[in-house]
Amino acid sequence: MPKIAVVTGAAQGIGAGIAEVLAANGMTVALVDIQRDKLGDVRNKIIESGGDAAIHVGNLTDINSVKALANEIVLDHGVPDVLVNNAGVIYFQDFLDGDSDSWVHMVNTNIL
């Protein structure tokens, strides 16, 4: 039975790359992100390469969404063996001119 990996922020960049490597090494990968279309692209690439991956869409800044994602992943795949907590955002703005909504979104995504 393959091991299960959960990769957050899996829709692009480092998260997509990590997911592809885990799948290439025989793991079933639960792809987590808020961007469904991009997750589909990553999943298709993994499947075409002979790997196994599933899409799980959710907002990691919302605790109820996180709980629902966790339950969904366990129901669909079993208890994960690996968690790659990769999701993150950054806003490029001058410190003194930045807005508080952007700051709160970064903290909620990157830390919580």
C-alpha cells in the first residue's frame, strides 16, 4: 500500500515540484490549494507520469476549511504519512505604505 503525502500550496512552484517528486517516488499525493484549475494541471502531470494524486481544494486561512480538508483527506486516503506544509503568500510592498489586510492575509496563510 503506497504511503500518503499531503502537500499544501501544491498548485504551482515549489509545492507542485515537491508533489511531483513524491509521486514519482511512489507516494499517493493529496494536492491541497485554493486554486482548483492549477491543481488539475499538477494532478494531470503526475498521472501522465505514472503517479497517483488527488485534488483537495480549501482555504488554509479558514480553520473550518482546514478541518474539512483534514477529514476529507483521511476519508479518501487514510491517515497521511507525510505533511509538506508549503502554502504561503507574499506581498511586495513598502513597509510603511503596506495595508493591514495584506499583512493579516500573509500571517494567516504563512503562520497559522
